[in-house]
Amino acid sequence: MQVFLLWHVRHARDLDGSPVEHVDGDGELTWDEWDGDDLKLLGVYSTESRARERIERAKSTPGFADEPDCFMVDPHEIDEDAWTEGFITIVE
């Protein structure tokens, strides 16, 4: 069974207050939490259509309305491992 996670990215601003580039060369949404981008999970939905309906509702609310193109619907299989390897922490 598949579920659909709905994310929004609030991108950090440059020092002059202007927005940073947040789409790659293929038109895909990008983010970097190290640079101050803030990801929010809006919900988990049973269909992609329901997730898209939530996007439309969220676009008119404070904060989300500032970056209406920064939503991402991420499909996931239930009971399937998503991260199968360990990780390391890099301290700078």
C-alpha cells in the first residue's frame, strides 16, 4: 500500500533578503537544511489527489502562500524500509 507524504520547503533568504534559487536545472524542487531551509511535513495522505487538494488549501494560508510552488508530494510504500544504511555525523 502506498501513502503520500506532503512536504513544504520554506527557503532561506540571502543576506539582502532576496530568495535563494530553489529549483535545479531539471525544474525539480531543491533544499538544503544546512543553509537554513525549513521543511515541514503537512500530512500523510491515502491518495496523491488528497495531498494535492491539501496543497490548494495551504496555498492561501500564511507562510505557505509566500512560496506556493515549494510543495512536494513524496510517495512511500507502507512497511517498506526507506533508509537501509547507517549514517555518519560530520562536525564542522
